[in-house]
Amino acid sequence: MTASTPPAPRTPHGILRDGDQVQLTDPKGRINTLTLQTGKQWHGHKGWISHDEIIGRPEGIVVRSTGNIEYLVFRPLLQDFAVRMPRGAAVVYPKDAGQIVAMADIFPGARVVEAGAGSGALSCFLLRAVGEHGSLSSYERREDFAEVARKNVEKFFGGPHPSWKLTVGSLEDAITETDVDRVVLDMLAPWECLDAVAKALVPGGLVCAYIATTTQMSRVVEGLREHGCFAEPYAFETLVRSWHVEGLAVRPDHRMIGHTGFLVTARRLADGVTPPLRRRRPAKGAYPESGSTELTRGNDNRFPDTSQDVPAPESGFGSPPA
């Protein structure tokens, strides 16, 4: 398959074929992943299953092992593939990849640059979002990580994706793209490449940084504010908690996918534009009460004393004053 040939379609429907990847799920929810091959057998802890029993049949069937254990058969979803793929670097988990696609507004036909291809998990989500008429340029500093990412992406899509270009090198040194709609940064020090990001993005474009720690998040936010080419950044994280639902026993699961990373997004301003003054109420004790208030241009403004502008709330407790 050449780089210009569209990848084989991967849909959740249709007949299972020789060479397809499938998941066998047992009654306890344990998942086994295998690639179907004519004449082969899959061996589990309790018996085996012939691949020929699955090939030529639709997804969603139930097959029984020689040990009398029933297994559900489905093709893996992208989220399943991402968390189980061979890894060079840590993968971006589906909960964060989904937020990046949504909050960074990755749309079909978008021109996207990704810094830090890692193991290719986020690249797969981004390629799904931009489609064949968009483009994704991924930069990875480490050649061994880039090779892992390439193999994972080609394995999922069935060959080289026509919209993907993978470059070994750092974004700030190797980037050649201009008029980019979105930039996604999955790297240790994204604040170091904000100049390159600002030059690549179109006005109104968006940068999204994925970082692991609060200190990284703080440096990214302050770097975006000080740069002068970006509107006020938005920082957040997503927590996912599943629920146990069994008859009257309905409760949160004891385990949850808690903190995996922070996301910071910011929009690119038009050239020569100064962002408006921002007014925000500071936390108590953040500044001396007698100190003079100050507003500075840009997003890194001091916070004015707004106590005279906002009336004190009325108390809902006790008797009204006489």
C-alpha cells in the first residue's frame, strides 16, 4: 500500500475477515486480543477456539471454547486499541484524547500539527478527526518513539494514512507548516516552542497543550499570557468514574480513572492586536489591602479592587436588621 492509497475502512459493522483484529471477552469481562488467521487456534486458560469459527461471521457473536467458556467477539474500538498498543512513550488516554478532539475543535479537513507523537495513540484520534481531506504533521524528537508510533498508526489504519506526515525532530527546529488551524503539544516543555506555534497558527487558530504536572501547567499558562499572541488560556482536567449497576446495588465503582494530565487551550490573536484589559477579583490576602490597584495590558493583568463595584450579598440567616 502506497502513502497515497486510502487506508482500509475500519467500521464496527461487517463480516470478520482473515487478518482482522478481534477481542474475545469472557464472562468476567477479561479481554483477549488476537489477529484472525485461517487454520489457527487461540488458546486460553480453559480450552481453545478455532479462528475458523469466527472468520466469515459478523461481529457481536458468541463463541464457546473447548472448556465450555463463552466469549463475546467484537473488533476493538480505537479506545481499546490505544490503551493496549505497544508503547514507546506513555499513551494519551481516551478520556484526554476525546477532550483534545472536542476542546481543540479538531474538525474534518483541519490542518493540524502535533508535537510529541509518543506511541501514536493521539495521532490515531487526530487522524480520525481530520479525515482524508485534512492533514496531520507529527513531530517526535526520539527516533525509537517515532518508529513505534508509525507501526501503531499503520497497524490501526491498515497501512500508511494519506493525511499523516511523521518527522523525527523537535517542533521548534523542524516545523515547516504555515497557516495551521490547530497545534497539539504533548511534550515536557511546551512553553519553549510558543514562538514557533504562533508563527504556524492562523489568526483564530488554537493551541492545546497536554501536560502532566501542576508546575508544567503553570508555566504553560504564564508563557501564553506573556507571549502576547494568544488570548487568555483555559486550563482544566477530566476525571472519569464508572458506576456499578446491579439490581438495587447502584454505586460508584471503587476504582476510577483520576488524574492523567492537564489540558491548556488558547486562541491565536491577529497580528498586532493587543488583548483587552481583564478584570478579575483576587483571592483574599493576595495583595495588600492598602496597595494601589493596577491594570496592565495583555492577559497578565493585576487585579483591581472591585469591592466598591459589587454590593455585599444579603445574608439569608438570622433576623433582618431593625
